[in-house]
Amino acid sequence: MDCDVLIVGAGPTGLMLANQLARRGVRTLIIDRHAGPARETRALGVQARTLEIYSKLGVVDRALALGKRGDGANMWAEGRRMARVPLADAGARLTPYPYILVLGQDDNEKILGERLHDFGLSVQWNTELLALTQTPERAVATLKQPDGSLREIEAAWVAGCDGARSAVREQSGIGFPGAPYEHVFFVADVEATGSMVPDEVNVYLWKDGFHLLFPMRGQDHWRIVGILPPALRGKEDVRFEDVIPSLREEAGAGLAFKECSWFSTYRIHHRSASHFREGRAFVLGDAAHIHSPVGAQGMNTGLQDAYNLGWKLALVTQGRADAALLDSYEAERLPVARRLLDTTDRGFKLVVSDSWWAGLLRTEVLARVGALAMGRPRIQQTAFRVISQIGINYRASALSVSLDDPPQGAPRAGDRFPWMRLRFSANGPQEDLFDKLDDLHFHLLVLGQPAPQQPLLLPAELVRVHALPSDPDNAADLTRQKLPMTSFYLLRPDGYVALCGAQLDLAALARHAAGPLGLLTLPLG
């Protein structure tokens, strides 16, 4: 075969998948029909869960240097600030990155592209997928190359990361039901001053819609996202000057613009692929799901699609896991996309409805209820878990098994394992758990009991064992996360709990590895 995995599309999702495969030694080809990376993009919110993944990839410092940290989000209505979500406070003990990072899709692509070069792989631009056929053993792709010639290649697997008009999805016969919203959005990069809370997201709700203002890198630099006022929706060649009156109407007459460097209008669809896999082809990111920008979730969801599929594809292509493991990609990620589509769709309809009662609900009821609710730390944390995407779980997955009923509030199989600082050896230093556990292996954490002395019956090259010593500081952090003092957790490479229980059961561990995980014991080499 020409490659193990053909990735079609070099946006954030495709680049993330290429990085995850390349760093694991998988023979990968990534193509894109465009001439080069996008320069002007609409996606710009990077959530905490994505930053955790960036840390594993070794690019989080670069992202933080290029982006603008937003420690809170403010809700405005009728010219008054009604509520504030203190992201830094709400997420301080939940993640190393308790904020939203405002970083444009173009910068995300730049960071991921540069990292890909470190692994000796680069994008083949001006290369288009024209046809895709499959046999039980391989996929055959016909590519149009930069010089116009055609090339046929064979790949074990194909990943469609090629956006809403995905050629992989269409060639694979995967449906993409949904519809466009009737409203027209606008996006603008501006230099502005006004009532906005500096360095935080500002949400302005008004009776005819909403405006989102994201702080960008640089002095008084903001990215504005909103919907066109009713009077402008049928007008062609709308300019930024045309939307200024509606902006000032809600954000205040003191809103002043020094410069607008980019302005564009666009329509939004809400769609989800009927399934995420057809034989040897997968769809990810916008090729699998598109939805409204409410919550700044879209790009992050695609990146996490790639993170979920990447380690599984690597194990299968390397012959270290049965191909049945790949069934879990759709089983785990499709419900996440459908749930996100449903919640953003309902939220979007509320904030853009033209009815008088919806306008009243936005500017009076929603704002006041939000102000009351966000004053409560527990609700703040719940909201942060949702927005940051650290609360996503795969509890319904076949890969997730709890041998015992965990205590209330304790991590369960399918949950992202919580972030802590722990001692991994007696009298050793406290270490960041997420830094300690790499994402190239499974990790078995053993609490309150000795490390296993007999063979684990697992592929030794795939699993790292950590027996945490009894220690007052460990006990404090474990108690805070409601982790039982006697327990064990088998973590997947992506940090989610595959198997957990009270007393370590080596036979159950081996059954789970050979069964749902499909791990195979093979010699290295």
C-alpha cells in the first residue's frame, strides 16, 4: 500500500489527526485541494480540553504565546452587564487551563502544521480527491495532483477531514441531513474601545439578536461575531459601517471603532452525518457535524474527533489491536456531536428568534436568571465543564467498564480522569498528573494497594503501571476528587477511564484488554 492512512483536508482536524499518527510512526499522507492554509477564519475559541491535548502534543506554549487568554465571559442586556462567568475561578481546580484561549483557526493551523513538520510530514496542497472505492482489504483513491495529472493510491484507511462539502463523505455515500439557518452572520476584526470588559468575552443580547466580542492579541483588538439586523438581511454588499448602528444600540454610544481590518458575512448550517464510518472511511470535524457558533465548540469538537480516532488507528495499523477497536470511534463521537448539535441549535434559536417573546426572554429573563445562577460556585463549575468540554464522557461506550459501583461523584469508566498533583514515589516531589502520564501508552493507576507482582497479561510496551504511595498530600487530592482510597484505574492513551474498580483484578484487566480494547501481544520490532 502507498500509505496506512490517507487524510483528506488540512484544516485543524486533519492536521491534528496527522500529528497523532505521525508521532506514532504511522505512514500517513495528508492532502488538501486548496493552495495553502486559510488566512481569514471564523473559528477562534480554544477550550480547556483542547489545550490539554495541545500540551500532550507539545504545542500548548506556542498556542498561549499567540493567543489571548479570556478569564471570564460577561453577559449584557439593554446596555447593562447582567452576569459574569468567572472561568478562571470556576475551572481553577479542574484543569491546568481554566479559561478560553482566543486563537484564530489560522493560528491553530499554523501551530499544528509546524509541529507536523517536526515529525517529517507536510501537507500536499493543490491535491484533490476525485474518487474513492473500497475493497475489504484497502481503499483506492484517485487524486488530482497540482499539475492536473491523476494518481491512484492505495491506503488501509481514509479520514475525511475535508469540511462541510466533504468529498470523502460523499464518495462513501454517507448522508448529511440538516438545513441552513435563515439568519446571516457577520464577522469582523476591529480595533475598538467601549463598555467591553477588557481581556474577557462579552456577550450582548438584544431584542433582535446578539453580538459576541472576543478579545484578540494586541491593543483594543476585538473579533466581533453577530447576526445582521433584519433591515440588512436582504441587502447585498453589506459593509461593516452598515452594522455599526446596531452594535452601538446595544453596546452603547461610546463604542468607538478605529479600524476594521476584515469583514465578512456568511450563513450557518446545522447538520450531522448519518454515521461517522463507512467501511475503511471515517469522517471527522465539519465533514461529520456543523452547527451554530454558540459556545465556541465547533473547531474543538473536530480536534477531539481526531484525538479520539488517532490512537485507535495507530494501534490497528501497527497490528497491536484488532480492527474492531475502530468501531468505538463512531460509538463515542457521534453521540457527542448529536448532543452538541441539539444544545447549540436550541440555544441559537433562542438568541436569534425574531419573536417579541424571545426578545423579552433574551433581554430580561435569560439575563436575570443567568446573573442569579452564575453567582453560585457549583453552577459556575457545571457551566465550565460543559463549555470547556472537560465534562464530555464515554460512559456508554463498550470500552468503558466499571467493576464496582463507584462512590457518588467519583470518576467512572468513560470519564476523563481528573487533573491532580500527586507523589508517584515515597518522599518524591508532587507532580502534575497530566504531565506525568504521556498519551502514547495506557496507564494503570493503583491506589491503596500494592503494585501487581505477577505479569499483567497485557502488552508490556503499551501499558505503564503507577502504584501511588500513601501520603497525606496524595490523600488530600484524592479526597477532593472523590477517588476511593483503595481503587484502580486503567486509563486509555487519551486520558479517559477504560476500566476501574476497587481491588485490582488482573484477570478482569486481561479480559478487558483482549475483549473491548482488542489489544494484541506482539513482539516489538
